[in-house]
Amino acid sequence: MPPHDARASDVGCVAIGRNEGDRLVRCLRSLAGRVAHVVYVDSASTDGSAARARELGADVVELDLSIPFTAARARNEGFARLREIAPELRYVQFVDGDCEVVEGWLETARARLEQDRSLAVVCGRRRERFKDASVWNRIIDVEWDTPVGEASACGGDAMMRIDAFVEVGGFDGSLIAGEEPELCVRLRRAGHRIERLDAEMTLHDAAMTHVSQWWKRTVRAGHAFAEGAALHGASEQRHWVQETRRIFFWGAVVPGIAVGAAVPTLGASLALLAAYPVSASRIYKSTRARGRSRADSAAYAVSVSVGRFAELQGALKYHLGRARGRRSGLIEYK
């Protein structure tokens, strides 16, 4: 794909996906003519994604089926291909295949990285394209609404300085989730900074319509929290230690004491369960304070409270697998 102008000639893009269909088409079209090169990495799609990507001008990498898939591995292999075909690039935009890059983002991100050499990563606003299609999409849209400014981590959509990415060895290809924050731990340890800009970046299509999808996605988050804490919890950054403790407190300690002590306390311990609606109320108020609607705030507050049990499942899955010397497989929700 030819660069749109001289400003994009040192920017490449790595998009990853599996059976994204029309979402992938929107993704690649949003990049056409705006960066020097686009590499699409396909994880065994059966919907013709690889062929469609080639038709749209992307360089396609199809992952070896004999090695377990992870998003981190896909991004690393895509980046390696990008460096092979365009070693002169200075910046790489990573994007998931279910996202469309908003017009103007690439120029904004590149300009910010040019302006401040201490920055290794910049990201912006990710929104749900079909926010009102389901309550689950609305919940995810609230999740994307994170503070701007100095950040500890980015998500799957971000522009990175290539020399910084290479310096720390790229993504940890063994991680099934949470690979972007883990990368950011190492970048910050090396003296680099991450920033979230107050700029529209991507439109995401979660395509989430069932509670089972939300549950699996939340299980995956719990797994990521537990593994991240195990990897970097002892570091100065205390990566995801607080989040993991919160999972076990709300998912196991509170209900365990409430139910386990019900007989000797003649049911008095069950009053501890009132802590859940109190916690949900606090989350609701803080979400409303960010300008979200009552419906969105309520849905998000309930999802966080109930989600502790799904996160616990994911955290336990990680620790049990670790104890047995086994790595978890992908936890996919769509």
C-alpha cells in the first residue's frame, strides 16, 4: 500500500485476526494509503480472511498451525515480517482485526511520538462501533473509557516506537492475554513512557450478544491478572498485584466467610454479602461521574461485581495450570 504522504512513510501497521469477516475488511480499508506497509497476520481463519487481506493489498502472514496461537505471537510474527520488508520504518501501529482506525489518528499518534522522544507508546480512544447492540457491548464501551495522560499500559491498538519495541524484545508470545500491559511493564522499566491521548483512535466491534461471551472474556481477564502478577508482581511496579488480590477477596474470601460461618453465627455472617451491592453502588457513582448514562453505569457496576467470580475462575485456571506445569490454551469469546 503506498503511503498517503511523506508523514506516513515511516509508519507501518500490523493487524491480527481470525475469522473477522467484514470487520477485517473495514480494518484494512481504514489503513489503505495511510501507512507505508500493512502486514496482516491470520490465525487459521476459515472465512477467507487471508485471501481478502491480499486483495486489499496487505502482506499476509499465516501462522504455523503446529504452534499454539496467541495474539502476542501473531503481533511478533507480523512485526518481524514488517521489519523484513521495510527495515527503515520508525513506528508501528498495532491494531486488532475487529477494529477500524479512525481518520486522523495515525497522524496524531506519529506527531506525538515525534514531539516527545521519551514516549515509546501512544494510544487513544477506543469506542464500540455498535455500542447499543447489546448490554455487553455497552459494558465494554465503558471499559474503553480510560483516563488520558500518562498511562501504565496500552491495549491491542497502539502506535509504538520501533527501536523501543525491539529494545525490550517485543511481546511475550507465550501469554494468552494481557500481553500489552506486560510489554509496557518492561518498557517502563527500561525508562520509556506510555501516554493515552485525548484523540479518537479506533472503532471496535465486540459482536457480543450472549452472557456466555461476556463470562469467557472476564475469565480471560482473571487469567491475565494472575499471570501478570506472577511475572512482575515482585517488581517495583507491582504489576497487577492489587487487581489479583481484589479478585480473591471478592471472589473467594468474602463469600467463603459469609457462607462458611453461617451455621456457627446463626446466619449473621451472611450480612457480609451486603458488601456486594455497596461496592456496586460505589462503582455506579464513579462511572456516572465520568459522564456515562444511568443505564450504562448500572450495567457496568453489576458486571464488575458479578465478574469477580468469572475472574476468580480465570485466576484459578492459571495457578492450577502453573502448579501442574501446563500452560493454558486460548480463552476465546467469539
